Amino acid sequence: MADASSLPKVKRANRRTTVLTWAFLGTFIVVLAVIIGLLLTGTLFNTEPKTDTERDYQLLLDGLKRNPKNAALLMTLAETEWDLGRKGDARSHAEKAIANGAKESGIQLRYAQLMIKDNKLDIATKAVERELVVTEYKAAEPYFLLAQIQAEQKKYDEAIKTMDKGLKIIPTAADMRVTYGEILEKADKKKRAIAQYTEALKYLPGNEDAIAGLKRLGAPIPAPAESPHGQ
């Protein structure tokens, strides 16, 4: 008969290891339950819009599902996408807006503004020219935008002629007179620039840009007068 001392000894379970194992298992079960709960409620991968622009974007997408050929909606979506950095989508939707609303007033102009942001001035120019046709050359805004594009391309003589056409339609556009003054400065037509800055102050007294322009050119600042808009 074997001596008891020669029998293999049974190892005593390590109580600390057992406790840790059960603790880990319990924690794992709790975490798993939380993840399942988040998945079921949609909280884990929450795609809710976080900003006003993102909310607008979602609303526009929903609206587009109901009106896929609405040019104004498509262009607004393109502008919003540009602000969100979705430039490829913005270009695509802007082109669709043009395709569906080529004869709608304002669509070509907004497309031109988007193309200016994209630094595609030639495309912007063509869009503004189409807008002029749509508005039968009776709207000032296309002339104002076209003049700014021409000035950006250093086509100052063309920009001056274009700005004159716009101001004939809306002579009280003070902000455009300031822009006109800046174009004239770049064209080295200082006397005419002074005249535009001075005229701008008649319609918008205290305009800082007009005053700054007069100071740059060493011209006197006219005394503030009541704005014609306030009469």
C-alpha cells in the first residue's frame, strides 16, 4: 500500500485568482449589456446633426427627396454642402440646379458666386452673363458681380464700364459705390475713386470703408449728413 506521503498532492485553488476572474466576467457582462442597449437605442452611432448647418443640410436632403428637380432647393443644398466642406457634392448639385433652372432668375447668379469660391472665374463670368440674359439686363446685381470678377482678373477698364451699368439701375447702392471706388483706385483713377467714396457716404453716412478710402487718397471727409434712406 502506497504511503500517503507519496500520493500526488491536490493544489489548493487560489482564491484571489478566482475572485478576479469572476470580477472580470461580471464587468464584461455589464459592458456588453450597455453596448447592446446603446445599439438598440441608436445612441452608440448617433448621426443626429450637431450644428445648425448640419440640420439645414439634413432638411434639404429630405426636401430634395420630395422635389428632386427644384433648382432653388438644389442650389441651396450646394451652398450648404460647400460650407460643410463637401465640395464635390456641392459642384454636382449646383450643376443639377443649373440644368433644372437655367431660366430662373437668381440661379445663375448663385452658381457664379459658388464658382468664385471655387476660384473658377471664367465659369463664373459665363454664369453671370447668362443671368443678365435671364433678367433681360434689367437687374443690377449681375453687373455688380461681373464687375468684381473682372477687377479680380485685373480687367479694370471692363470692370469700370460694367459697374457704371449697374449703378445706373441702382444709383443708391452705397456698398457697390465703395467697391467701385476700390476698383478705380486699382486702375489709378484717383479722382473718380474719391467721387465714388464721397457719393457712397451720401447714402450710407459713416461707412468705414468709404472713409478709409478717402483717407488713403488724402481727400477730405465730408461732414455727416442725414441718409436719404431715412427721409
